[in-house]
Amino acid sequence: MNAVPGASRRSLELRLEDVSKRFGAVTALERADLAVEPGLLLSLLGPSGCGKTTTLRIIAGFEAPDTGRVVIDGRDMGLLPPNKRGLGMVFQNYSLFPHMTVGDNIAFGLKMAGAGAGEIRRRVGEMLDLVHLPGHEERFPHQLSGGQQQRVALARSLVTDPSVLLLDEPLGALDKNLRENMQFELRRIQQTLGITTILVTHDQEEALTLSDRVVVMNEGRILQVGTPSDVYEYPRTRFVSEFLGTSNLFEGAIEARRGGRNGGGLREFTVRFGERAVVLRVTAGDDVAGGPAMMAVRPEKITPSEHRPESGNMLEGRVLGHVFRGSYHAYEVTLAGREEPVFVYSQARSRSGDRVFKPGQRMHLSWSEEDSVILTRD
């Protein structure tokens, strides 16, 4: 097999510096500062209209920022048109030329750059090997599956050896099973090449699966940047906590600080259910002040039990509903004095050995203090 083009290429850093963009009265992107380390895959994650596609279009050169600049490998891209920025792009709709063969689609950028016939043949063959489609040169796009078409689109974007790869909802048109398979393929290809990559997606699972870093956005603002585990386990705001999955939220107050295990800061968090006050414990840093606060705990962090646990945070309620979701049992639990139910996810361990709670049954809920997170206000 031929050497993989781009595998030995120096990975490039990409930075956004104070980038803003308005469309009339609408702020699409507000004072964005972002650094993408060389060779990493960073996803821009958020709902429709949050600014992620605008950010990608500014990087690509399709939109000019109102303020700030885009810097790639220390070079300001501001005066360069899209075709001079050395970027590769893949879109949700593939954008393949239907009248061209697979080989001609992949070769298009090389032909525009004036590459010779021998070089084109070699590079197209290397790309087809990379995306696991050897021998497909003479086929047409309509003869390929959706996943194969997406692989061709990826090969076409990579054949010119771009410095940065931009992916705009690249798997959005695929069905669930094919999408999951392509996530692994896309990650494999990105890591093989070591190419700096920006992915736009509204799919939380896709962002967590593919990324080295996740940027959560809403209403034109960057709310949090971190590794997939950081943004999921330690969300900073209510929006991030809820957008990245189901989260149980408790309004209350930080009332005391005590020494935590291994030197960590342990805070007492008081939440009221009607006339009843319950003291819970949460690990928090020195920047968490006393007073009103909101605490979040993920459903899968809560352990359901028939009996009161001996340690950890504990609440008592009754099962309102139960559904089986294949890999886990999901419960809605009511707490006296609380209007919203608490959600609990219990891993399904065996076909016959799972303890399943029925509606109306009493359930003790427990979790450790490190699984509670104090949120800032959005």
C-alpha cells in the first residue's frame, strides 16, 4: 500500500482572536477566542442558530468577521479567499459531481491545481485506500451507498493535502447505524493523518465520540471548552448541563464548607422540598461562593436502592414510571415537596438478575459528593 498523503505533514494550529459577526440586529458570533491545538479534532456543538456554522464559514473564508481575525500557523487569513487558505471541507450533502466518476470527483482539486496525470493517479489511489474504497474509481456517485458517498467526499477534501479539515454536519444525512460506523471511520482517518480538524454538529453523542475538545455554544457565545469528559462531567452552566444530556437540577444554597477527602473542598448544599430541608454534599473549588446556587447530578450517577444507604448523598422518593431502554432502566421518581421528578438510570446487568422497581414503590437515591456539580447562572 502507498504511503498515506499528509501523514508526515506538520499539523497546524488554528486560532480565533476576538472574532464577532452580526447579521443586521442578530449577533451570530460574539467576541470568540479559541485555540485549536495542532492535530486535534475540535467540535463546535450547539443547537440551530447558536453560531457554530457561522464560525466555520468565517474560518473557511465564506464570511468576513466584523471584528477579530483567523490565524492558521501564525498567518492571518483575513485577506485570503477560501481557495487560497489551504483548507479541506466536507458538507452534509456530500456535494459530489453526479456526472463524474469516483476517481474524477476525488481528482478534481488536483486537476484544478495543475497536477500531472501520474501524480493524480497515485494520489487518487492513496485516497481510495485510506477511505477503504479501493477499486471504486470507475463508479458513479449514484452507484454508491450514503456511507460510501461520504467517504468519497472525504477523500476529495483530503487529496490536496490541506492544512486544516472543516466538517459541516458531515454525517447528518446517514441513518443511525451507518452514522455510528462512519464516526469510527472518520476518527480513524483523522488520527491517521494527524490533521487539525473542526467539526460542526448539533449531535451531542457525535461530539463526545469524535472529539479531542468540545466547544459548547449558544446564542453566538462560547460557553465552555474542554475534553468530552470535562464538559459532560463538569458542566459550568445550566445550559451546558442540560444540552449534553439529562440532568437533575436542584435549587438551593451553599451554606458551609468543610474539609474534603484528599484535600478537596467539600461544601454543604441545602435544598428545600416544601417545608423540609435536606443537606447534600458537593465537591467544589475555592471559586464557589456561599449563597444561592444550583446543583446538578446526572441520572446515571444515582444509585437506586430499597434500603437507606449508609453514606453519601441520599434522597427518598416513590417511583412514578419505569421504561427499559435496552442497556439501562430509566425511572421517574417523585420527591415529596418537589414538583419536577428526578430521573434515575440504572445499568441493565443481566436478563434475569436486575432489580426492577415498579411504579408506586419507595426508592432511596444515593450518589457520591464528587458526582454533584455546582452550576453558574447562564
